[in-house]
Amino acid sequence: MIKEFGEMTGFPPEASDYLEERLKEASVKSAAFENYLKAMDEMFCREDKKYLETLDIAAKECGLDRRTSDMIFLIMSSIPLKYIYKSRNLPYELYVDTMTDLKYKLMECKKVYGVWGTFVTEWFQGFYSCSRYKLGRLQYEISEFPYENYKNILKKGDGVYFCHIPSCGPLNEKDVIDSLKSAYAFYSDRLSGGILPVVCSSWLLYPPHYEVFPEGSNLRKFYNLFDVIDSTEDPKNGDFWRIFDREYDGKTENMEEKTSLQRRFKRFFAAGNNMGAGYGVILFDGKNIVNIEKN
């Protein structure tokens, strides 16, 4: 099962082999396997986070690293999800594209912790509840606008389309625009006034980072697509791992400098700065972003 899923989503063969072996070990421990099934039922049928507690029990019962155990569980859960997609007449290609997020998180976990698994299990519930989909380069889910007013177009509580940025390669501007077009088509029956309101909260939209990003880079171009209306500093630097493949420990002298972005952010930290996140808005009419003036 895991090897087939890995081939579908592009797992490294060694990761698939490792996870397959761990699943075989877990399958002979009836209590652990029963808890996987219990957690699956809880994830699909309840709105709370009870399944996370059950997964903790399952990992201990089968003697696995929690991150590895959770990845096995998520792959197992992809089977019923496939049939849910079919029952909702959602394309199989959409299912594959959306499930490929497991590969992205698998690779992140390996880089940061040296473990085949995932350290963001709770994140996936949006995919398994069919509230989040990957449409081209970006992922989308329906959310509510949290601010009082945006240009008398969006008001607090209005439906917006929150986009997420999977770590699946370069953030090319054309790919982002193509993704917006795909989202516009996918959600077309829900749109008001022919506008797709897309919002994003990300470290990529934090204004102090803009000068750190190389001039003319994809990161600057992505930032420029949005009207950034709010930002928050994060003294804990929770997104540090996205750049340096490890958690933040407060030390600047041992930060790697393998990439230009790492070198730039090392100077950023050495100057006493912290990372943060910005909140941006795109209003898309199906062809163009209409709330940002192009130079």
C-alpha cells in the first residue's frame, strides 16, 4: 500500500521502503493497528482533535517515532479519502495533486529532524475533510476575512480563499497566476461579483523580509502580487526551519550559509532582527489581479 502511494506522490524509494517495513511491524500488533483505525474514524467523523491523542497511543504501542507513525496513518487514511473524492465527483487528478502534500511534508521532516514522517499531522485534517485542495502551485481553502474592512470590498466575516504555499519547488510568478486561474474556475459557482478574493498569511509576506529577498527574485515577485495589509513580528522565529532546515536556537554564529537566502537571513538575524508574517490580499477577476497597480 505505502509503496503504491509513494509511487503516486513521488516519495523517495528509500522512504517508501522504510515506511512499508514499519507498517508491517505495526500490523502484527493488534492494539496499535486498532488505534490507527480508531484515529481514522475520529479524524473523518469528528470535528475535534481527539484523533491526535489516539495517534499518540498508537505510536507508543507499536514502538515507532510519533512522526513516522503519523505518516503511516495518513497514508492509510488516503484510501477512504479516495472514495470520498469519487463520491463527490472530484477528479482523481485533484486527489493525487492534493495528496502529494504528504511528500512535501515528508521531505521537510527528513531535513529538519532526520526522520521519515511528518511533524505537522494536525495540518492535514483540512485535506481529509475536503476543505483544502491543491490547485496548481498553491493550495486553497475557504475562510473568513478577519479584518473590519478592506477597501469597502471585503468586510469582517466575508468568505475568502486562503492560499497556502507548499514547499514543492520554485515559486514562479506564472505558476502562481495559473494557480489563481485554476482556483477561479474551481470555485466559480461561489464567487460574488466575479471576483476571487484570495488571502495569505506567510513569512513570505512579512515586509522586513522583502529587502532580504534578492532583487528580481521569485520571492519578491510573489510578495508584489499581494496588497499586504498587516504584519506581525515573531520573536520565536517559528518559520526559521523553512530556511535553515532546523529549529531556531537563538544562535547566529552556527547558521548554515549554503544558499544565498541563508546568507542573507544570517545577516538579518545578526543585525538583531526577528522573522514574522504578513497578511496579504489578492482580488482576482479570472485573468488579472485588480487590486494591485502594475508598474
